[in-house]
Amino acid sequence: MPPTSNKTPNALLHGALDALILKTLTRGPSHGYAVARFIEETTGDAFLIEDGSLYPALYRLERKGWVEAEWGTSELGRRAKLYRLTDAGRTQLAAEMATWRKFSTGVSKVFAT
Amino acid sequence: MKRSLRSWLWRVPLDQEFDEEIALHLEMRTRELIAAGMDPAEARAQAIRKMGDVRTLKRECVDLGRKRDREMHVTLFLEELRDDIKFAFRQLLAAPAFTLVATLTLALGIGANSAIFALVDATLLRALPYPNPDRLVTIWETSAISAKGFVSPPNMQDWNSRSRTFEKIAGFTPSVASMVLAKNDGTAETISRQWVTAGIFDVLGVPPIAGRTFTADDEQKRARVVVFSEGLWESRFNRNPAIVGKEVKLDGELWTVVGIVPKEFEILGKTSMWAMRPFVNMPPRARASYQLQVVGRMKPGVSIEAAQSDLVAVANGLAREFPDFNKDRGVALEPMHDTMVGSDLKITSMLFLGVVGFVLLICCANVANLLLARATARTRELAVRSALGAGRLRIVRQLLTESVVLALIGGVLGIGVGYGILRVAPLLIPDGLLPGTVILQFDMRVVAFCAVAALIVGVLFGIAPAWQATSFSSPEVMGSDTRTTTGSGGRLRSLLVMGEVATAVLLLFGAGLLLRTLMAVESFDRGFKARNVLTMLVDPLGSTYPTPEKLRQFFDQVEADTRALPGVQDVAWSSAVPLGESVFGEYPFNYQVVGDAPLEASRRPTTNYQIVSPTYFSTLDLAIVAGRNFDERDAPASPRVAIVNEALARSLGGRNPIGLQLAVVPADSPNDKPAIVEIVGVAKQVKQRPDETSDFVQLYTPLGQDLVGDIMLMVRTQTDRASALAPSVRSVIENIDRTQTTSVASVTTLEDVEWAATGRHRFRAVMVSAFATLAVVLAMVGVFGILAYSVQMRIRDFGLRRALGATSGDVIRLVVGGAAKVVAAGMAIGLVLSAAFARLITTMLFGVQPLDFVTFALVTIVLGIMTALAIAGPAWRAARIDPAQALRQK
């Protein structure tokens, strides 16, 4: 198997998931479950992921400095780890959205012919 | 800052953090499913299913979290470090005088240390330049009179063949002598040569860079073979490989140059070539010829203890087999590195290391003092930073960064200082102190040493001031005036100065003892007068003077013509220079009174053997205490005579030595027919070394009856400029030997020989004195600094006192009294330390006791004077304070 064949969808998925998380967090700090719910609701199940895969993504984003974690309180009144978008995260999101728009306009143009 | 908050304030372990997060997720998902009408148990199960493999997730997340934490710490640390360094440079640039003094002080300290480190590194730390050097041992023969004796060739060969723990054992003669190389243009040159046995290059593992080394076959054939050093090959033969395999004429015989070995091999002896001495079909008595220094290469994995017990068993066997020679003789092993370095060098290196270490401590104390003073002035700045939220550790870290930056600048300058010292130091190092051709090199190891030293030093002198500077309560300091801040800072400074003075006293005392030793060694009566004597090695080519008569005629002619030169007082020939070179190398003879019961070979006394002309004793002003001097009666045909020295005379059991006959035979060829000589005189004892423990035994024979091919010419001049006569003497020789093939070498004066003989004492005394002087100056700068500073801080106090009626004398008393107390305490501590440390250098002393009162007194006086000078300035300034002005000053 050529080494690239498996990587592209994975990387694409990663990138998309990262962007979705960042976008979700623009609405304010949330914990992991809230992020998962929001993605489920807004994508209308078009983007089906395991709940679990969300967390490595969050940790990865935190390592990159795009989100930061703080302790807050959940709806259940318990201590919850909340993720907040950082300035670097905002910049990153803008960049990803721009790339995405360019990509999708391009694809749309092709489909429109 | 924000990101770090989480980890600093809510320090939850990563795996717990993850567990909580997942638990919350599962719970909320379950609730949602129940709310949608699902059965609770089923909802829980589905939530878990939807989550996936939690264990894998956890591993992945915790791993990511750890990496993030690490990176965060590093980033944060680096950011803070960068800020601190920037800030440190700004601070240092803002106080150029402080920075200059501090860095120069550190440069001196670190530089001195780096130079000494290079010495220690070259000698003690570095392994011998041979493969697997830890397997090389020196093997000595022991006897009742010697714990480290040289070895007889048959014993060495038996050790080699009978031991099971050695790969190979070989030997070499400990001294280097010379041979005359006849050159193609008809001229001759004296070349240093060391004798070795066939296996020596194999034992040491030295591969030739051209040709080959010696083989067992060479030895069996008794081949005349020689190996050149790379140095000789380079300087005389332009690295021409064609020389290998060629024959050269050495001392009139043809020798084959079989190979060239690299420079590193010269560590065995400072020589230009190695000639093989074959030992085959030796007579039994050769066992009593102790002439070789022996090295063995142990088999891999063999410990020196195992090798020792193996060889002891072999030696015991030999003692049973050859009781005549080997009874009561054993073996002793030591690592070859120890033999090469020698205890003298080791102890000297340790001494220097200790001394420069103390100097560096004084440097640190001085800089710490400066920092303390600065810290007091900066108290407000630091208090403000503290009030703005910087923790104490953070401020300490910043101050430490400042001191480390300071130390690193000092370290860089120190590299320069060290390099300078290393350029000069080799000129001071006496010949023979360093083994072979060890060269002091300034390499990356020394630079690395400077870097490490600077870091340690930076923390060392920075930590106390930094801690001190941050021990305040902010409101109090900010509301107050800097000048009124006193307290423990002052105490710490006093302690530092006390320590500096104590260390300076210690070093000064050590220097004093070594200088007194040097003086004792130099003024020591050797039994002869060394002033105004020119010496040189004269080596005529054997083929020009084929018979003893011809050679004697040549010597007589040279002596007569030299005597005729203006300014010459006396001329003599001798096979050796007292304290210096001998044409034989170390070549002992056995002697015994004719008629006495023969002694076992291992018990026969040995004597040094020297051939001299009758004028030798008058030239050196060496007294004949009994009997007569040599004269014209002692011709080749007359009965052989000898003059013995006092030590030899004493060894004859109280008999009157005059008229006794001695049987004399070279110790390395006891089977030779002994020469019978009659003692006609006793010469005064010549001392080789001032610290020699046993008197040197010496036998002189007349040149008229005994000949040697190369010989030292000694010329006593009437004026001080003995060395100026050298060219005239050379031209005398050239005029006599028309073939111009007489080699003249080692042109020097006896004073220079003497100077070299006391070299190691001088080296130690000069080095330690230099460092002690540096230490005293630094300590006095410290005393001056603290005093000047405290006067500055107390101007208003003094002004007030003056206004209230104190005289300027009172103020001076106040200043001097305070300083004197600190210095006196430091001196007392220093003297106590000196008394304790003096014991450590006892072996380096001569003619002075470790607790020498004169030295104690001198050190006290010198330091007293220096202190007075250091105190005078600040005291004078304090006395001149104008009360009115001082009180107006804010």
C-alpha cells in the first residue's frame, strides 16, 4: 500500500475536526461533552464521530496552544474542565476557514459546470 | 502566564484530569439518553459504547498532555531566561565600573584555574597515549635496600616466559645517553639514544609509522638495529621514507634503521632514537645486573593484584633456582601511569590546584561583596518588583542569572588569561618534571573547564547576595531611605572579608615556606664551587682517533690550548657534571676491597664511576681531604689508581682507605674481569641533591689511565661571563681537529645546571608566590572595598558624630577599629589554617619546618602592612567629612 493513500482522509478528518472544535469554542468556553453535542446538532449527524476521538483532538489543540483548559463548573454543578479558544486558536480558525472556503468554492465551481 | 496558571494553581495529575473529563461526558450522555426515553442501564451501556476504547484514549491523551506540559515548562523557562539575560546585560551596562572590576577579577581567577587545569589534565587525568593503557604496569625488582629497583635482563626474560597473566614484558634503560651520527658531509652530530629490549614496542602497542619495530629475530641475530623517532625523522631526514632499511654510522658502527615511531612514544624518555640491546646467551652473573626499567602488558581482564601474585610466584621460583643472585629479591607492580607521572609531579599538581582554587574563592568573595553592596543599593528596585508580584524565588533566579552572566563574561576573558599563562608557563617548568614530551595544550577540554567553572562560580558568588537581597519586607523598604539599610548584609560582608584574609594568609604562608625552601636549596653547600664554570660535551669521532694515545693527545691538546685562552683560570675533563649529565647515563659499578670475602652479587655495594683529569678537583674547587690528587705519575702504564669520595671511604668499615685496593666492575656486566685500582686519595663529598637522604657513593679514576670516547670539558673562567667563552673554546677544538668531525654539544654553565637542578623548587615557589601575591592583592581590594563602602554609607552618621563633638581622630579610630577587628580575625583563622595545611606540603620543604616561626612572623607583618594601606584611604576620607555638608546630604 502506498504510504499516502491512508493518510489523506485521516489528515483531512483531523483538520476538519480541529476546525469544528475551534469553531464551536468561539461561542465561549465549553467542556468536551458540550463540544460533542454541538457538533452533532449542527452537522446533523453528517459528521459522525466516536465520542472518544474528540478528546485526543482537544489535547492536541491544547498542546498547539490553540485552546487552553481551565477548571469551571458543569451544568451538574460539578467541577468540569472547560476549553477556551486562545488568540492563536482564533487566528488558526480564520486561516482554516479561509482555506476551506477557497477549496469549497473551487469544488462548487466544478460542480456548477 | 495564563497557561501556566492551570498547572500551577490546580495541579491535578493528568490521568485524574482525563478520568474526570470522561466521567462527566459519560454521565451527561447517559442522562441525555434517559431523557430521550431509554432504559438507564441500556443508556449507560450505549454511552460507553459511543465513547470507544477508553484505555487507548487515555494513553493517547495523557501522553499528549505530558508533552504539552513539558513544552510549556521549557518555553516558559526559556522565555524567562531570555528576559533575565536581557535584563542582566542592561543592569551590567548600567554599572560599567562594577562590571569591569567584577569581570576582571573573575577572569584572573578562572584564567589561573584553567591553566592549572591544563597541567593537571595533561599529567594526571589523561591516560597514557597507548592502546588499553590500563593494562600497562611497571614491574620493579625489590630488595632489602630498594622497594623500586631496576631489573636484570635474565629476570625480565624469565618473568616474560613464566608468567601467565602477561601478554608480554619488555624493558628499557631509564636514562637517555647519546651516540654520534656520522653524516654524509663528513661532519658528526650527537643524537640522544635510549636502549630498549626487542619487545618494548609490542608491549606498549606502538605501531611504526614507517618500516617496522624490533623483532625476536633481531635479538637472536644480535642485529644492530635502531628505530628513529618521528621528531628526528622530520628534522634530519625530511620525513624521507627511504631512510627506512638503510644503514647509518653510529659511534663508528653500522646500524640499520628499521622503522620510525610516532612522537607519542617519546614519553618513555626524551630521546631521538631507540637502539635494541640484545640479551641472548647471557652468563649467569648477568642476573646481578640491575639495569632495566620494565613494563608489562597484562592480559585483558587481569587485575594488577592477580598479576602481582602471579609474578611473585615466578620470582620465588627464581629465588630458589638462583639463590646467589635472587635470594631475598621480589617484584612490585604499579600502574605505568603512576611511574610516568611520578609522585613529585602529582603532588605539585595537587598543590597548584589547591592554590588556584583558593584564589578563585577569593575572587568569588570579592565579587560577592560587590554584588552585596549593589544589592543594598538596589533594594528598592527589588522591593518594587516583589510588590508587583514577583516571587522571591523568581527574583533570586533573576539575580542569579545576572551573576552567571557576569561569570560567563569573566570566563571568556579567563580563557584569554589562561591561554596567556600557558604560553609563558612552559618556560618555567623545569626539565624532567613532566614525563617525556607531555605538552600543555589549550584545547576544548580547557575551554569546557572554563565554562563549567564560570557556571559554578556564578552560582557560588551569586547565591548569597541574591538571597540576602530578597530578604526584606517590601513596605518597610519602600518607605525607607536606602542609606539607612544595614543589618545582616554588613555581617555577611564582614564574614566574606574575613574569609578572604584567612585564605590570603594561608597562601602567603605556603608561599613563604616554599620560598624559604628555595633559598635553602640555593644556598646549600654542595661541596664544590659552581660559579663561572663553562661545560660542554666533546665527542670526537672514533675513526679520527683510533688509538687511546691519539685520543689522549687530542684531549691534552684541547686542554692546553683552552688554558691559553685569555680569562681562563682552569680546565678539566670529566665524564660527568656534578648534578647534571653523565656521558654514561646512570651506569653504576660494583666495588669490593681486594682480599675481602666475596659477596653475593645481590649484596655488592655499587658506586658511581667518574673519569676525571687531575685538574678536575681544582677546577671545581673540590677539596682532597686525604691522600693525593691524580698527577703525571698516573700514566697508562703505571698501576691503576682511584680517588674515592667520603661516602665510599666510610663504607670500607673504618679502614684507612689510602692504599687499599678495590676490584671494580660494571654492575651490568659482572662477568667482566674486574679492574683493580689503588685508592690514593679521598675527595670531599659532593651532594647531588640538597634533600638526598643517603650520601652519594663516588669513585674517580684518572683520565690518564681510563678513557672514554665522549667527555665533558669544564672551563673555569676568571670573570663572571663563563658562557661568553664558549665560541673561543669551540674554535680551539676546530683548530685542533682539522677534520672538523668533533661534535660539541650540551654547552652550558655549571650555574645553569645547578639552576635546573633546583628547578622544581623554584617552579613551586614562583608559582605559589605569584598566586599568593594575587590572593593578597585581591583580599586587600576586598578590605578596601567594604571599608570604602561602609564609610560612604555612614557619612551622615560620621557627620553627626563630628557635629556632636567627636574629633577626626575619633572617627578614624571608629573606621580603623571596625576593619582591624575583621582583618585580625581573618588573620588568626588564616594562621590556624596554615598550621593545619603546612603538614600537607612537608615533602616539598627543605631546610624549613612546616610551622616555621619566621614565616609566620613575616606573613603577619606583610599582611599588616598591606591592610594598613587598604584601610588608610577610607579612614582618611571618613576623617575629612565636613559635618555641615554631611548632614545636609540626603
